[in-house]
Amino acid sequence: MRVRESTGGTRERIQAVALELFTEQGYEKTSLREIAERLGVTKAALYYHFKSKDEIVSSFVDDRLRRMDELIEWAGTQPATLATRRELINRYADAMFAGELPRVMRFFEQNQTVLKSLAAGQQMRERMMRLGHELSRGDDSPAAQLRAVLTLFAVHSSWFAVRTPGITDDERRKIALEVADELLAKIADES
């Protein structure tokens, strides 16, 4: 089956198929040739859009980084209160549970070792720390800093730690936010 779509549509299809293969068999075990074969295109056609697997990973990480940057910017304009923290983690969960991002989260979880060596993985860690800072802003205690980061991981961990068969994304999100809220409630508001 040949892909006959616009350049943007082809690029999105490559991202989706690569993400599928990276999650199924791992980043390191997936070749560009396999991605091209699953798409039904030549390797040259794939190279037109992406020169490497790293470029493919960076392309779907870039969207997530953009969303995180928007959240960091928004949070920086808000008061350091529990209400702001709750809204920030809700917005973060909305962003992480939207569209293709659940599949991206599964990819991250299953390919952590590889991500650590990629620039995209380093950028993700830096943004996570900045989001954690915004969640603990106003309470500089080590416990608040840890709670803030654990709040973010509550959202992430729901993708692999909650193994209940048949659980919906909405139920998974609700559980993650309940745990996150327990952590947020112990971070002091700005005085």
C-alpha cells in the first residue's frame, strides 16, 4: 500500500508508524527500512522527511516540549497557590492524555535508556524540572521540590503502573490526578 497524502500527512503517518514500531519492538531494534516497509514507501521517500530515527523521535518530542513550554509560561504568570498548582497539573494531564500523547508516553516509558542519550530526552528532563519548579514555587523546601516532581510522575506513571484490565483513559487520568492532588496539598502557598 503506497501512502498518497500531502507532505504534512505523510510526515504524520511516518511518526505514527515509527512510534508504533518503537513501542512494539524498541527504538534500538527498529530500523528505518522497517518503518518504510510498514508504510509501503521506499527508504528514499522516508529520508525525504526524516534522515534518522533520532529526527523522528525529536519530531514527536517537539510537540510535547511546546506544550510544556506553554504550561511553564502560564504558570509563571500565576500566584504560587494550591489552586494554581491544581490547575497546572490538570492542564498538564489534559496535554498528556490528548491525541497521540498516550502512545508517546508509552514509548517514553519503554525506551527510557535510549531517551537519556538523545537530545530530546535531555530537553524533556529539563522541562520536567522547570514544571516541577513551578509546582513548588513559593515553598523551597526539599520535600516540596520532591512532591512537585512526584506530582508530574503520578500523571506519567499512570500509563504503566496502573495495570487494571479494561481501565479507560478517563479513569486512569482521574486516579493520577487524585494522587497528584494528595501531593500538591502538602506544598505550602506563597506567603
